[in-house]
Amino acid sequence: MTVTRNAAILVAIFSIATVQSARAAGSSKSATRPNIVWLSCEDISSHLGCYGDPNATTPNLDALATQGVRYTQAFTVHGVCAPCRTGIITGMYPISIGANHMRSKATLPDHIKCFPQYLKDAGYYCTNNSKTDYNFHWKENDVWDESSGKAHWKNRSSDDQPFFAVFNMTMTHESKIWPKGWEGVVKDVPKDKLHDPAKIKVPQLYPDTAEVRAAHARLLDIIMVMDTKVGQYLQEIEDAGLADNTIVIYWSDHGNGFPRAKRWIYDSGTLVPMIARIPEQFRADGQGIPGSVDDQLINLIDLGPTVLNLAGVKIPDNMHGQPFLGSNLPPQRQYIHGARDRIDERFDLVRSVRDTQYRYVRNLNPWRPALQHIGYAETSVVRKEMRRLKAEGTLHSESAQFLNDTRPAEELYDLKADPWELNNLAAAPNMASVLNRLRTECDRWQLDVRDAHLIPEAILDAEEREVGSRWAILHNAESGAERTQQLLNVAKTAPAATSKDASSLIKSATSSDPAIRWWAITGIGNIGAMDAACMRAVNAAMYDDSPSVQIAAARTLHKDGKDQLALDLLESALQNKNDFVRHAALIELDEMGSAAAPLLDQIQPLAKGKGYAPDVARHIVDTLKK
């Protein structure tokens, strides 16, 4: 940590013992308990003046950084909003509760609660204004005293009641970078205050074109508007005379709305700004010195436990997050963990481990491109520019590699030498020890938190309905740990399987566990040309009780040139009443390209309406009709 610890300052904080004693009372309404305000925004990365962006216009946040501590190594658990917010509100890794798919609507077990519930029980007035997007089923009255566009700490019944208030600023959402969205945000900004695209320095990841420059300028414009709103919220605290007993924490949920930022788990998607202003009476152990910089590793799942710790409320044992402010802190993090699963209509499965210098990425669906077609995201001007230039053959190599048809099973980056993570070192002999260390840590993490998304979504949904929650599936005391280990073993083998792995995959294909059978048949398909033993396993999978395994067999049959058998299986899956099954079948048909044409008449009716499965169906129809 680069925070200066000064003995004189420590002595000066004479009230710490008194404050801690009051916090220990739990539900006491003592004035010594801090008010806590979160000012959060969306999709900005670290495009602030105080973080070194020379073009940013952020005077209020720059001033806040001089009044508090600026964190340089704060990361989101996922590069997209809903799963990210799952982690923040529960203090848990979303993969552990099966809520890392975008808009998954998982069910939580009774013992896992949103952290504001503990604050309410301790006497805090808790408000949220107003985005939730928690990615699971929840009841507003359990979590917040009020959650709405009018929610405010001013609405509490007594001025003596401590409050926790969240203000989510949405004007920086990726949709506001698009020209029409941008116009609405900056309508009251004088034209001479808008950012000049000609002065933008485009990061090396992106092509330097007029459209890309203009998009970056619009991003800075909406950040400027957000900064003005921050100033208004801070002024309200000041005008109410509450600045001396209100802790303010500002943060963004994930990276900006450009390709390989939002939705991805590289630094460009997960490294976020965070600033905390802590009144002197609440500074423990030299924390929060005005103008200080803190480079400890922080995950946004640490925000909830930190608030509880500052309020003197016991942190529940189920939380994976840990406090980074207040007294009695645990050892600082050695690693940051992140995960990416289904994003809107497209399946993916990526895990990541990062320390202070290196990032390891585990791609468990490497046969799919990184930049899959996602209808909503394709609106991005920068994304369109990258696709246009790639088609023309003029996109520079740093950008073009991200549009490849497949990905490596593992990636490794030296972030000090390569901050944009463009040079994959996973195959470098001199990096073997680093690779093995981070690979082992990724294993440990997935096993410890019981990674529910190792189970295909249709199977995950079916098992959730049987046992009540996705968390309960792999947290079974009798078999959860063993099943997780078996799933991880086959999931690591399948993506880059070779003929040497055939025997183990054939054995896994006979498992009583449909998720393991799914991975096994998928892995056999990745081997390439199948021998007789592999073909027998696939033939058996064609008649599997699980539609998911049948869909995996269809993919493998297509890869082996047996398109009619594959189409027969997928046609049957399209008739399944389960949305998750139909969605999975449509994904395989979409990835088959022109080979899916015989089923066009069956696909077209599924393209009607809203939802992720219809989104895929529409893309198939549009592609086949070109």
C-alpha cells in the first residue's frame, strides 16, 4: 500500500476507540456511527482526470480524490452490469450462486441475503436511487427502506438515524455513447464545452478512425455530465452539515462500452475507478488520508463487507468479499478473480486470476470467437468500425486478433509490460512457473466457491427447480465438492482435447451426471476426426435422456460431417417446451452457418417476440437469407 502511515496522525485519531465501542453495539443509533453514501456510475473505466486521462473534464471527482483516497487496483468481478451487481449486493462471487449469466434470475437460498438487510436490522435507513439489476429474485422491502427514483437519505424519519444511501448515475451507460443517446445527455451542455475528437489519443487496441475518435469524445462528454451530478450529491451532504460524519465512496461498475472493455474480464473491462472520502473521526489505522493513493487489490464484492465493517455490523460467514476500510482488517488480497458466462444471447465460459503483475485467462469455450454477435452490443460504433475494417483487411493486428474465429484455451499477460493485454505469453517457456501458479489458483478458486456455471444452463435450471436454488446444487455436503472437482477436470480437458484425451472423455460420457456427459461429448467433438470408440460414445449421446447432451452430440456430429443426424437432433430440441433447451439448440444451429438452412422454416417462428432465444433465431434467419 502506498498510503503514508504517520505516527503523529495515528495519535491524533484519539476517538477511534470510542467509535469502535459504539459500533460494537450493533443496533445502537449512536451519532458516532457513520452515514455512508455510495455514488456509483456505469461503464466508464478510469476516464477521470485524477486517474491520468488528459482529456477528461472531471473537476468534482478530481477534488474528491484530493479529499480522500484514490484506489488504483479496484476490479469488478464481471465486466457487465447484472452479474457485477449480483456480486456487490451479496458480497459473493456470482458463479458460486449460479447468477453469473446475464439476467439469470436465479433463486437465493434462505441464508444468503443482500447486505443492506443487515444494515437495516442494525438500525440504518437504507435507500437506493435507483438501479438494481441484481440478477436474482429479491424483495424490495427486505433489502431497502426505499428503492426508487425518489429514494434519498433525506426521507428518513429522524435526523438522528444513520443512513446508507446509494445513488446510481446512469447517464454514462454504453447506450449514451451512441449518437442518439449522447444527444439526450449533453442537451444542456454548451457546444464549446464538448470534447474535440481531434484531440483524442486512441488506445492501441482500437483503430484510429474518425468514428472511433468521435465515440471516445462522446464518452468523455457523458462522463463530464456525470461529474457534475457527483458535485450536486456532494453539495447536498455539505449543505445538510453532514460532511463530517458521512463516508462517501465513489465507484464505477465496470469498463466502458467499447469492445474488449465492457463484458470482458481483461483490465479494460474490470479495472474501475474508486475514491473514498472518510471523515477524520472514522479513519482507522491511517486510512483515508486526504490526497492519498492506495494500490491494494480490491474486488467490488468487497464493497458490502466494507460498509458492514464501517457500520460495526458483523460480516456474514457466507460472504467471499472482505473489508478494506475500518478496523480489524484481514490480510490484503493476493489475487483478483473474475468470470464471464453467458452474455445476453451468447454462451461463454471464461475464468480469470490476476495478481499485481500478471493476468491468467481460462477460456472454456475457446471454439467460439471472443467477439460473438450480440444484437444489443452490435449497435456500438466502435464495434461496427472494427468489423468493417476487418472485412476490408485493413484492421491492424492488435485489434484483428480479437475478431479471430477461435481463442486459445489459456492466456497470460504481463500487465506491467503489456497493459492492454495484447501479447499472450501462455506458451512462452520462461513464463511456465507463472502460468502454473495462476492456473493452480484458478483451480482452487473454482473448487472453493463451487463454480455452478460448469453446469450447462439448461441442466442448471432443471436442477435449481429440483433443489430450490443454484447454490444448493454444488454445496451439497455429501457430494458437492467431489462433483465440482469432476466437472472441473472434464471442463479443463474438453476445450483443447486431442486424441490422447479420447479414452478419459469416453469414460466421462458414461457418467450418471448429465453435465459431465455434456462436457465429454463436447470434448470428443473438439478432438477432430473420431475413431470407432468415440463414434460409439456420440451415438449413445444421440439417445441421451438429457436434451443438453443430445445437443452436444449434434455439434459433434456436425463437426464430423454428419449434418443430417445433427439437424435431426436439433429439430427435436427446437420442439422442446423448455426455453433453455431451445436456446441451446439455436446457438448450435447459428454456429453451423449455412448447414442450418434445412431447418429455416422451423427457426423462423422462433424469431418472433422478445428474449435471448428469439435474438439468436433472428440472427440465423438474417444470415441464411443474405
